[in-house]
Amino acid sequence: MQVETIALLGETIALLGETIALSGETMALSGETMALSGETMALLGETMALQEVALDSVAIAITI
């Protein structure tokens, strides 16, 4: 009985280790996702700035 308990405890500890490892991977992926989200927002900002320049160019062309 004691040997079975020790074996189950070992399995529980191993599963806990796997859970912690998966949690770490999840956090890493979450960090990568946030980084990509930041890059996407930066690109969106650049796109909006370029659109503004394009609109200014059109406005200048119309006034000329």
C-alpha cells in the first residue's frame, strides 16, 4: 500500500511538473501574441499616417 502511495505521489508530482511547463509555454505564447499585437498596432499607426499623407497630397493636388 505504501509503495502504491509513493508511486501515485510520484505521478502526481510529474503531472504537476508538466502542468507548470505547459503554463510556462502558454505564458510565452501569450507574450508573443502581445508582441505581435503591438507590432500590428504600430503597422496600423504607420498605415494611418501614410493615408493622412496621401489625403494631404490629394488636397494639395486639388487646390493646385
